[in-house]
Amino acid sequence: MNKNMGSADKMARIATAIVIAILYFTGVISGTVGLVLLVLGAVFLLTSLVSFCPLYSIIGLSTCPVEPKK
């Protein structure tokens, strides 16, 4: 599993997951929509921790910086 997420992408996903969690646990979002967003936030957090997004690999996208050739 090659890394395909850059640091800016990871930080954006972590921030989004934190905002979703805060909104859910304070009761701003609830019900089915709240649960779906909470699961999405968990997926964002997990993918940012492992630096790999399966959807990116399917569509051939990578936000990792290009390593200089030696």
C-alpha cells in the first residue's frame, strides 16, 4: 500500500473529522444524517492516519509531493 496523501490533504481530513465529531456530540447534527457524517469523519480520520485513500488509488490521484529523482 503506497502512500497517496500529502500533508495538506491529511490535515484537511483531520480537521473535517474533528468538526463533524464536535457537531455530532453537541447535538447540532443528529439522526441518520448525523450517523452518516460521523462514519464519514471516522473514514477521513483513518485514511489520514495511514496516508492512503482507496478512492484516490482507484481514480489514479495522489496528493503526495513528488520525490526528486536521484
